[in-house]
Amino acid sequence: MSYLGVEHSLTGRRWVGPMPDALRQAEALAQSSGLDPALCAVLARLGVGPGEVAGYLDPKLRDLLPDPRSMRDCEVAAARLIAAVAGRQRVAVFADYDVDGGASAALLLDWLRVQGRDATLYVPDRIDEGYGPNDEAMAALAADHDLIVCVDCGTLSHGPIAAARGADVLVLDHHLGGETLPDCLAVVNPNRQDEDGALAHLCAAAVVFLVLVEAGRQMREAGRQGPDLMAMLDLVALATVADVAPLKGVNRALVRQGLKVMAGRGRPGLVALSDVARLDRAPEAYHLGYVLGPRINAGGRVGRADLGARLLSCADPAEAASLAERLDDLNRERREVEEAVRMAALAQAEDRGLDAPLVWAAGEGWHPGVVGIVASRLKELTNRPAVVIGLDGDEGKGSGRSVAGVDLGASVQRLAAEGLLLKGGGHRMAAGLTVARDRLEPAMAQLAELLARQGAGQGGARDLRLDGVLMPGAASVELVRRLDEAGPYGAGAPGPRFALPDLRIAQAREVGTGHLKLGLTDGLGGRLDAIAFGAFDGPLGAALRDHGGRRFHVAGRLDINSWNGRQTVQLLLDDAAPAGGEA
């Protein structure tokens, strides 16, 4: 049943409110804890029981951090890193070119630098080398180094790791493993097939962090003091959010603590990037995923692949400022390239049909650095797994993004094993692939069939899920702060979203590029400012601007707006529907 009778909003979505069980749980939480009912509604939706409220609102990393030794090969990898430091050996870090890879590399580079060892950073070029280790690079690194550590890659790189003759190789990764592992000293990966899956939700940086925790334990047992790992949690938080790892369990604690570290502005690279992005407040999970993350990724997408990792590990503020400016410029360039590919991919996908189990598009010369972002846009638009492929010569390289409950990585990996794809791998929510041009259509048809078996394509447009109803007068700064205590919010833990019913639009004006600023009133003295970002990209902006005196139900997230030392609440408006029920 739709919420407030909204079956088809201005953005085409059905509004869905709390289920009866969640309502009963929220009421029980409010009675037992005395907390605000709006906060209890969010906690109930997140599955927090009456006896878990205190621990959830104040999670302790020491209580949630898993034993690193529960991951296979972790003790071996940690011991090898310690030996490399003690023996003053030459170490190379081979990293993926995204935020998770860059943060993972920076963790290791920092850890080694604190102990007087500078390591070589190697990040492959996305276009010339592609994802993961390759024979030539690994052989060259092995010729000049005693130890190579592959981070956020390597689990499926049997040939390239075999090419690293003369050097020990460690793989610290989180991508799905195959039936066999590469022949190296250690593969620490919670998604190995012989793991139990308890830590499958970790990103690569969290895996690296746990290996360093184990190294710290071994060093203490030997009477030595290791680096301060808590100061490095800003990198783990950034990678966890940017890699869309679910914010549950230890991930939530890592991000929460990492945000506190980041607020201290102790890492020159993140300080410089925050400044160039005009981030004038303590960062939240949103900023990691949508402000800082895209800029770090820009180097690997349309510029030099190692810029992000270099920025994150940079110790010199002047160098950090220069790197941040370069990444900001590249991010603007990336947005322009992305928009051109997005428009072409959307037109092609619409012609093919947006209601299939898999939405996909392929185009000549589409930049491989933006196909993943465009796939994410298609996924969000259609609520279906999406794959976007750039064709070049006889091959196409693409990226895919999935929806909850559909394991895209496993399906792509299966097609690679069956020979329909030249290469493919990833994890549940994201995957990369290489396909021969003449096998493109059958490969996508088979992928669609595999995803359909998991339930892809069975739903309509994404429902807008709401935690309850609020009136403008209840939307206080104190309420927003209390709601923040149940965060951080992100993948697997969506942020609070409320409906505000039957409001009149007292003011509506377009601001910036396609955004809509609103003043909303309930006729009872309650007033709330709202902003709808990108409202004019769809029907929402024009309908609300040209409201003609009609009243609307609106829905969105509450935020604190700081201006000239004064804090007020504003609604980040996601959707609206005429109060009469007709969209």
C-alpha cells in the first residue's frame, strides 16, 4: 500500500512507509528508551533492538573489530611486512586506480614511511594496462624489489604474479576469488572461496588495515611499538564509503571513527582536497562518496592513474595542494566526458528497453574511465543491473553496477570462466569485464539470463522508502543531530527520509544550475526551507516552480544549514506529489 496515497509521484515513484512490524518496533524503542519517535523509527528500520540502542548509537571499534587472524594468510602477510621493514628491503605497492586502491596503497606507504622505509608505488594505466597486475609490470617490479604487495587487485592474477620471479608477492584484496589462487606467499581476501563470508563486506582498505592490526600485534609481542593505526582510519573510512561497502557492523564503526580523524585535518592530501572542493564543514559520509571520492577517482579515470594514491599518501602540504588542484581540474573534465557518454548510453538503452533484467549499452570510443559511472546512473534510473561498454578495435571494456539482492560479480566471473567474456570479475555490486566485439550480443544476453534467475528486472521503478511523517515545526536542529547519531548512513544503511504532508509553497525560485529553492509552510505557523538539487533535470522542478497555489506532499532528508554563524534546518527534497493524490 502506498504512503499518503502516493502511487505515482512527480518523479514517477510510489511512496512506501514503514511496515507494521517496524512501526511496532519503533513504538517499543520509544517507550523503552525515551528517544524521539522519529529517531526510533530510523533505528527500527535499521533492525536495532531495544537492548542494542546504546551500543548502536555509540559503536566502539574495539568491540566490533574482528580478529585479523580469522582471515586466511593474514598472519603470514603481516609477518612478511614486518620482515621487510626489519631487513630494510625494497618494497613495491601495486594498487588499483580507484579510491579503494589508492587508500589501500596510502595505508601501506604511511605504515612503511613511519618506520623509515619508502616504498615504490605502481598504479597501472586504465587504458594502456587495464585493471590489475600485468606480466610486464610485475616482472619489472620483481627485478628491483624484494617484496610486491598487490592491494585491491591480484586475486585472479595467476599469470602476472607468476611473472614476478625473484620477489615475494602478497595479495590484499576483496574481489571474488576463483577456484584456485595465484602462487604467491599470501592472499588475504575475505572473498576467497575457502573463506566463510563473515567479512565479505569489507573493502580492500579495511583488509589492509586488519593486516596492519595483526602486524601491530606481532610487533608488540616482540617488544616493539608499531605505527599509530587509529590515525589512519580516515583512509579506511574514505575507501569504505567510496567503494559502496555496506555500512554495517565493523564497517560502520570504521567509518564513524574515520570521520572523526578526518575532522582533525591531519592528512595534508585530504585537507587540500577538502579545501579545493570548498568543503567548509566537518565531513560526513555523503562528502566521502560524492565530494572527495570522485575527485580522487578522476586521476584514474581521465588523468594519471597514480594521482589519487599520491595525494592520499602525501606528507607535504604544498605538494598536496598542487595534486588536489590537478585532480579537481580532471574531475571537471571527467564530468564533461561522462555527460556525453551518459546521453548516448541512455538513448541506446531506451531503444533496447529499460524493463529488461539487464540494462546495457556499448559505444565506439566511450572512455573507459567513465563507463562505470554511467552504468551507475542507468542502474539508479531503472532499478536494474546496468553494464556500459566502450568499444575499441576488436574488444570492448566495460563496467557494471548492480542492485540489492543481485550478485553481478559472480555472474560476470562465470561468463569469463565459460569463455563468453575475455576477462571479468568484481563483487556483488560492481564488476568489470572485457568482451570480444563479435561476442558482445550473446554475452549480454547470457548475462541478462543469469541476472534474471536472481530476480533482476522483476520490480518496477524504485520505490521511495520513508521513515514516517513529520510536520515543519518538528524539524529542529536538535532532531537532525539526534538522527546523525544513528549514522553514518550509506550503502546498506540508507539515511532517514521523511514525508511532510499537505504543504503550501510560499516561495520557489531556481538557483545555480538546475536547482530549486523552496519555502514551505503548513498553514499552522510551521515553515521549512527546502532545496531540490538537479530538480530541473526532470519534471520535479517545473511542477513545483509553477505550482499555481496547489498544495503538495514533499519527501526528503533533513540537513543543517550553517550561515553567518546561525544554524537552521533545511529539507533536501527528493520528491513531491500533489496533496490531492494526482501527479
